[in-house]
Amino acid sequence: MSRGSWKERAKCLKRDVYALYLALGDPRTPWYAKVFMAVIILHTLSPVDLIPDFIPVLGQLDDLVVLPLGISVALRMIPEEVMRECR
């Protein structure tokens, strides 16, 4: 993958994370999406990991997989028109 595409992905991820933040405050966002996003945020900020970091590779992989996967699932839970406005 080229360096430019990584930069584009990072830019899109940053935009989507901010859009999710805005969607949290939108009354049209379903309650279950808000709860799911809160769980993902708490997992990310929590000092307790599902897989401890001292386990080689898997400990770090947990952090690298859960957050992007959580963002992807949260984006699908929120109505398209809400996400369009938040973006």
C-alpha cells in the first residue's frame, strides 16, 4: 500500500471519529449505538486490557483491532442521514 493511501485512511478515520462524537449528542442516534460507542471508548481508555500487553504480539494486536473494528460497527449502527450531517 502506498504512503498516500495510509494518509487518506488516517484522515478518514479522524473525520469518522469526530463524526461519531457529534452523533453521540444527536437525538436521532439509537440508544444501543450510544451504549456501544461508550463501551468502545471505555475499553480504549481503560488500563485493563482484554489481552494483557505483556503477551507478545496479541497484547498489542488487541488494541489495534478492537478500536477500528468498534468504529466500523458503530458507523453501521447510526442512521446514514445522521452520519452524513455529522461528517
